[in-house]
Amino acid sequence: MDSVEISLRDLLTKAWRLRGLVVSIFLLALLLAGLWVLKTATGFSNPVSYFVTLRNIENSKFPNGTDFSPQDLLIPQVVSALQQRFDFPPQTNVRNFISVEYDSPMAAAVSLKYKNRLAARGLNQADIESINDAYQLELQGLMQSGLRIDVNYAGLGVDEETGSAIAVAIPQIWSEIYSKQFRIFADTRIQGLAVTYSDEELDNPTSVITAKTRLDSIDKGLALLSSDNRLASVTTQDNKSAVDIIADLNRFRAVYFNPIFAESDDSGDRVSAIYVRERTLTVEDWKRRVAGLDRTLAQINDYQNSGKAIGSWDADSTGREVVGGQNVQVADGALGKIIELSDKASLADYMKTVLQQRQDIVEQISRLQKEIDLTQGSSGVEISSEFLKAAAKEFSGLTAEYQELLRTARQRMTEAAGDLYLPLSPPAVSGSMITTRSLLVFPILMIVGAIVSMALVLLWPERRSRPLIAAMVPDMRMTASQ
């Protein structure tokens, strides 16, 4: 212990003798840290931040159901258009200097609101959990409704003004590309209603069957367009709406197509035979489905009439009611009655669904059976070449009108939806020039200074002891006298 005390005392004594040098080392460390922070501050440029609010995007999905991601703003088409607009060299990797992520400047206000609610007195654990759940839900919805676009203009080699222009241009280009090239505003119901145009002469079974398939698709599309209030007023250049084209289509079927379709099977063509055979098998399949639904309805009816109903209540079995505001006790018979009514209500809803399915299938069977009957036997109408040419011309015109109407409807939906975003605030450079990471150099250099000081104290040579110096003094005096 004595040797340890002596060693520590010697170290402290030595450190005190070297205090000037130790202080100089720490001052030098502080000076170097300050110079480093100033250098990084002057050489660092905060990115331009641009906040926008998403429109027509809910739960990270576009109107047509496609998933949305903030990285959609940096797809190759957007980056390429950005490079062309701002004349960046081809070798410049613009994407590395731009970041897009979910964020909103209003998140701090939401956090403050719920922090004040949690600061209220008298909250129990259930209240706290409810507030936290509401906070998480609102914060998540708020964050997913906005984007923050950061542009490192210094890395791109441009000034702050150009960086702000780049930040504004990114959502503009993205909204334009997605609206025009990806049909994100198209109603999912009309996604598959487009038809492929081809000249059909209607002079052979294959051409007639192709025309029949196209007419069915046009019928389906026109029915949807006419039933949608947003699209019912859409017209072609000739001022024809969906209802007008439906009338023309019905006239075309009655005058031209039905006679041609009826006569197309008389030639004994194999394509027609296969088509009729496929329709016949489809009718038989749907009839079996109807039979299955009928069995289901019969089973439900038998269950309801199987005597499971609760009988009349006995006066002695009912609960008693105590006058004077006392509770009313429900008897076993009343409870069974409630269960029975609940079962009947659920079965009634199920029966409505089954009946609707059955009705839809019956209508399909009727339509297909009419189509099959139409191909059985000749109609007695002579089909001339002039008649076929007139029918083909009429059919081509109907197809063109439908395509124009569908294209106009999609354009109407895109224009009604507008852009995919709204700006929240102008682009701005935010944040301090001195970052938290650069401030870490202070404790690091202070630790280095402490280590250097300790090493200096340990390695500094010991001063000679006083007895040795005192013994040397007489010799020095004697030498001087001699």
C-alpha cells in the first residue's frame, strides 16, 4: 500500500509539475476540434426540402388499386425527364442526390396535441392506451398522406435556386407520367373493356364469331358507361353518348348481325360447330349450378319447417316482472325465441344471396340458349355480298365510335382527378450548418488529449532526489574554492 501511495503521489506531483504542458495539450485538442467543426460547416450544404400532400392516393394505393411507394417518384422515366429538363450530363447519377420519403411538417403538431392529452390528470391505463392508439393511427395516416423531397444541390453541382426548381419539378413530372402512361385514374371496372379493332368482312364463320365476341364486349362496356353518373354524359365528336351507341348497336344486331349469325352455321364449318358445342356445354354446366342452388334452398326450407320453432309460451315458464322498477328475468322460452329469430335473420340474408346468384345464372342460360337456337336452321334470308359489305361497314363504324367513347371517358376521369399532389410549402433549406455528427469530434479529441497527457506523465523522467543534490553541493563548493 505504501508503494502504491508513493507511486500515486509521485504521479500527481509529476502531473502538477507538467500542468502547463497538459493544459496546452487540451487547449490544442479543443482548437483542432473547433477548426474541424468550422471546416465541415463551411463545406456542407443542407439539401433543399420540399413537402407535398398526396391526392387521389389512399392507404398507399392509386385509384386503380395499384400499390404506391415514395420511390415511384424516382423511376427511370422521371429521372430521365429530369435530366433532359435541367441539362445534366449523361454521366451524372441524379438519383443518388435525391431522396423521397413519407413525411409531413404537421407531425410535430400532432405529437404536441397528444402529449397535452396525456398530461391530463386522472387518466387510467385504459385511457392512456386509447390515446396512444389514436395517436399512432392519426400519425400513420398523416405521414402516409405527405412526402418530403430532398435535393442535394451541392452534390449535383448547381446552386440553391436550381435545386429548388428540381424539387418542384420532380412531383410534376411524376404526376404527368403516371397519369398518362399508367392509367392510374382508370376505373377498375373499365380496365378490360377495350376492344381490338380489325376489319371483319363477316363472310365466314370465323369472322362472324370474332364479331360476336366484340359485340358482347361493346355491350358490356356501354352498359357500364351509361350506368355511371360520371361518364353517362361523355360523348364522341359526333355528339353520341353511350345510350345513343347502344341504340345503334341494337339496330345493327336486328338488321344485320342476327341474320348473318343465323346463316353462318349452315355451311357446316368446323369452327361454327365447335362454337355451338362450347355454348351448349356452358348451358348444361350452368343448369347443374342452378340445380345445386335449388337443393340448397330446399335444405334451408326444410330446416325452417322441421319443427325447431319454439312453442307457445306457458304463463308459468315466462319470467316474472317485479313492479317498482325491479329487473325483469328472461325465461328459457324467451331466450330460445331470441335465438330462433337470430337464426332466421341470418338464413334470410343467405337466401337472398343464393336467390340472386340463381337469377343471374338463369339470365345467362336464357341468353346463351337464345344464341344457340338462333344458329339452328336457316332464317330464309338471302345474304348477298352487298348486304355483307353494308354490315361490315356498319360494324366498323360502331367499333370506332365505341373506342372513341371509351378513350374520352378515360380522359374525363383523368382530368377530373387532377394532379397526384398538392404543395404544402415552397422549397427551403432547413437545419443548422453544424451537424450533430460533426460535434462528436470534441469528446473524441478530448479523450485523445487525456490519453496523450497520461502517457506524457508516465514517460516523463523522474527529478533527482534532494539527498543526492545535497551531497553534491559540498563538492561543488570545494571545487569552487580550489
